[in-house]
Amino acid sequence: MDTVEVKLQTLPKQVAGVLARRIASGGVAGGQGPSEQQILQEFGVSRAVAREALKILASLDMIEIAQGRRVVLRPAEEWDYLSPLLIDWLPPEQMREILAEAHATRIIIEPAIAAIAAKHMTKEKLERLGTLLAAMSASEDNPDAYLKLDLDFHMEICRAAQNRILDRFMYSSRWWQMASRRISNQMPHALPSATEMHRAIYEALVARDEKRAEEAMRRHLKKTTAVGLPR
């Protein structure tokens, strides 16, 4: 029997989720966010829960709590789109837009990362990539296992570039990467094709060929766009 992943959320997160969805869908007008008192009245929760829910929204940069506990909505452009919470709470149409933008960002950044990695790739990291590639080839009938291996493969390349800022960006954006891969992996023959694309990247890195690694990564990402992601 297949197992079902269940996400258990605390009461403050549940309240914050309702409010975040309302804000994201335009259900809160006038630039004024939900007050602590309004949350108490609508949800029948304690003051501590209401305050924690507002703190969660503030941590996502969706609201700003000013002096006197006045709650002000922040522009959508400033929201923390790398947060897994916000990913769960955005409306579907916004999810599609952000998925496209996240993938476009990868096309800008990851080919350059692959080129840098080709210069700095160690024997140990190449062995690790080879192990991951072999495991991907053996997991083409298991999309969930393949997804994790795929993420690890790309992170290993990023870490070879020896840039902590890029590393943190790639790691923090893994939630969007997972969401986009779940779409592209559903396409016919997607995983065998992806394995071959990853093999081309790996071989370029083994050859320590910066230009070839960059081009192989770009081809892989553009192929992913072509077969299943919004543009």
C-alpha cells in the first residue's frame, strides 16, 4: 500500500496559512493587514496564537507590524518566495508564474555554476557524482527516489564551485526545484532522457571542460522547460 505524506501544522501555522492565502489572492484590500484582534474574533484562538500567526506572516515579508501593533501589507514583490511555507500557500496561478520564474533563474545561474565547478571539481566529488548518476539510472521507475538523487546531483556541482552564496541560494530554492521536477518528471520518457542529460554534464566535468559543462547544463535546463514547465 502506498504511503501518504501528511503535513502536521501547528495552530499558528494553520491560521497564518488561511491569512496568507487570503492576502495572496487579493482578499485583503486597502493595504491594511489582519489585526491581532480580528484574528482573535475570526478564529477564536488565544492571543498567543494570533501573535505567532502574525510573526509567521512577517517572517515571510507579507506584512509589517508597526508600532502600536498596526499591521501593514507589504508589496508582493518583497515576499519571501524561497520559503517552503509560502510555496504551500500561494494560489495555483501564482505558483505557475513563480515556477516559470524559478526555472528561468536556474537557466541564468546553473550553467555558470557548472563552468566554475569544472575548474574546481575534485576526484572525490567526481566519484560522488558518478555514484549519483548510476543511482539515477537505476531509479528511472521510481520518480520520488529519482527526484532526491537529481537534487543531490545539482547540489554537488554547486558545492564544487566553492561559493557559499550560490550554495545557499541553490539550497534555499530546492522547494521550487522539487515542484518543477515533479511536473517535468511526469512527461513520457522524462527520466531516461534526464539521465542522459546528466551524463553529458558529468562527462564534461570529468573532462574539466568549462565551456562544455556550461553548454551541457544549459541544454538540460532548456530541455526541461520545453517538455513540461510553463514559460
